[in-house]
Amino acid sequence: MLKKTKLFLYTNIFSVLTTLSLFISEKVKAEGWNMPPPPVGAPASFDNTLIKITNWILGFTSAIAVLALIGGGIVYMTSAGDEGKAETGKKTVSYGVIGLVIAGLAYAIVNVIVTKIIG
């Protein structure tokens, strides 16, 4: 269970770092540092690619959190009076809720920064 929690935290940290790199790129462009045009056949902009990657990572972490909620609920409901299984189920559900909150906050922070500060 601890390995799953670490994986989830590392995924969220990667998501936040990716988002920060997006904002640094936008800040550099806003300050007048011209970036070279993208090569032929490349995506329209580096920022759009980062936004897509960030949204994909947030969706992935949200899906993992929902699966943790479902799995924890199943473990809790099938514990049949076993305190150890019931406690494991409760912890899994709480980790899932924390994961959803973190993913939601990350999405909200990204949108606020993109619309208010950059846009």
C-alpha cells in the first residue's frame, strides 16, 4: 500500500512540475524573449503540448484516485469484521479522497494561473 501511495504522490509532483514549466515558458514569452519558430511538422506550440500533457496526467491521477476509492470501499465492505482489513479499506478510501482533492486543486490552480496571470 505504501508503494501505491508513493507512486500517487510522485505522479502528482510530476504533474505540478510540468505545470510550472508551462508557466515559466509563458513568463519568458511575456517578457519579450522570442523563442524560435517550431520546426516543420512540430505541434503548433510547446505550450499547447504541455497543457495537453498536464491535462492527461491530471486525468490519469484522478482515475487512479477513483480506483483507490472503489478498491478501498470493496475491501472495507468485504472485511467481514476483520479489523485489519477494515482499517486498510478506510486508509485506501482516505488516500483516494486526498488524491482527488489534490488533482482538483492542481486543475484549479492551472486554470487560475493560465486565465488570470498569463491570459
